[in-house]
Amino acid sequence: MANHIQHLFIINRAGSLIYSWEARIETPEVEKTYEWPIDVHLEEVDQKAVVVFGEKEGVKLRYYVKSVNGETVTGTRLQQGAQQVNVLEFLQEEDNYPVTVRFAAPTVSTNEKIILSSMFHSLFTIAVQLSPCPKSSGVEVLETTQFKLFCLQSRTGVKFVVITSAASNIAADSLLSKMYELYTDYALKNPFYSIDMPIRAQKFDEAIKILLEKAEKSNGAVTF
């Protein structure tokens, strides 16, 4: 069964991430042997050698170099004998070819999730202020060729965000509403929970897991 729901975020009134969930999607790594010159353009992004242009044959944009000739690449450092070299510089040298490069799909770190949540909160606020409609509800749907983003903001300013695949037909409105209900039941009604703080409750985790499994199986056909 395809994982249509990829990420789930709950962002508090100040724009801080207080809960996140990520689908465990097994993305196969891609290994290719190149002759000089390599036909993908790589740049250093977040301390990794990342594909920024020339995706083809399974090697997509934002994929990063995981190994070269069987040697693991740590950040942008490649072990060559007794010394470490910059993998980007290594791949620019014609004498090093042919080379076998293994690429891996990008991952989102906890720190990146926090940064993205803050950025989305800011964009949401800007959208509300620039909207010609009074009492704008802000960003509700954002569609790209790679994913769909759906957002529900509660009356207290807490944002519930779901990111799905571009091909998904998930009933996002119903899913977001149910997420809000679970947040109310397992967080707000919990006497030990402080408003706007990270949600750490096993029962909430379990309820979210059940909800998402139900949504995946129905793919939009079930009313929650």
C-alpha cells in the first residue's frame, strides 16, 4: 500500500513545532557508474554533496552522495587512503574516472522540521495580511508537482498541517478536523499538559497512528 500521507505537523501560536509525524518510506538508493564528465550537477547543501540539476535514471533533485567507489561519504568528506578529500573536488578530477556513485534520498532532520514550521507560520501570517478578503483563513491548500499541503488553523491559532503525495486523494478536511479533535481530547484535556508545549503523550501517538492508518486505507472514501 502506498504511503500517501508523508508528514504531519502541529504548530503552536508562536510558530514553534509541538508535534510531528513522518511516514517511514523505504526509498531505494541509486548506484551509477560515470565516465568523465559526470552528467549531474552537484553542490554542497547542508554539508552534503547534493544533486541540484540534471536528474535522470532514478537520481532525483536533492538526492545526496552517500558513497563513491564503495567508500562512505561523511558530509562532503571522502576517505582516500590515509587522507580525506572533498568529494565535490574529487568528482571534478578526470583522473578519478570512471567512478561508481551511490545516491540516497534526502531526509528531514528534527532541526529542519523546526525551521520549516517557523517559516510556514510566517508565510501563513503574511498570507492573512495580504489577502484582499476580510478575516482570511490563511493558507489552506498548497499544491506542487511533488506534494500537497493542507492546513487547518484552530480558533486559538494552533495549526494542523498534513503533507501528502501529489497523487493523493485523501479527504484532508476530515483528517485535519479529526486531528484537532484528538489534540483537544489528549492534550488540552490532559491536566499535565501545558499549552503551546511539545505534545508527549503515548495515547495521543496511538490515536494519531490509528487515524492515519484508517485514512491511508480509505484514501478519502471514509468520513471520520
